[in-house]
Amino acid sequence: MADYFTHFSCLLDVGTPDKAARALDLYNKLSEDGASEEPPSEGFLLSIQPEHGGSQLWMRDDITGDPERLIQFVTICAAEFGLTGRWGFQYANTCSRPRFDGFGGGAHVLDLATGETIAWTNTDGWLAETLSGDGERI
């Protein structure tokens, strides 16, 4: 049996240490909501990074993570704290055994002011489209 994992590690600057502390409360609420889902969300880990002035949130997986939950959290923080600009992250999909569908990755970019996705990609979709001839030629 193979185990599948999604890995990521990224930062979000919420502006001040006070906002970072408030973000922990938002994270705890979101984590509680995710635990009640069926199946429960894999979620992600969050900590405040003092070496960056205490306003940076470090978000990462713990064995495996949920990119959708991460995007949801960043969107909540952006709305709560009036964040603007672009923010994004990359992720890697891996597998404990060599499987044809076990490896890939992607990236996602948000407009923090609107919460809208600016762009995203995943290598699974790109590879399938390119191999079938439906995707962009390189």
C-alpha cells in the first residue's frame, strides 16, 4: 500500500505581531471547523516567525497538508487584516512508493485585496493535456 503526501512551506506577512497573534485565533477556529468535516481536512501547521519581526506566519505541512485549507486561511487573513498585493505558494505531491499518479506539484497565486485567484497550475493537468495534444506546445 502506498501513502500519498502533499508538502508545502510558505510565509504570509500580516503586518504586525498583534495581527499575527490574532491570526492564530483564526487558524484555531478554521482547524476546529476542518476537524468536523467528513473526511477531516489534513490542515497544516502554523507558527509566528520572530526572526522576521513577529509579523510573519509560517505555514507548512505536517507529514501532509491541505493546500485548499491553506488558501482558505490566507483569504480569511487577507480580509480580516486588509492585506493587499499578491501572495502565492508552491506545493509538491509525493508518494511513499513509486506510483504513476504519485508525483507532481503546483503553485497558486492570490490577489490578497480581492481574495481572487490570479493564476494557478498543477503538473498533473499540464502533463495530461500536453501528452494528449490538447495543451500548449512548448
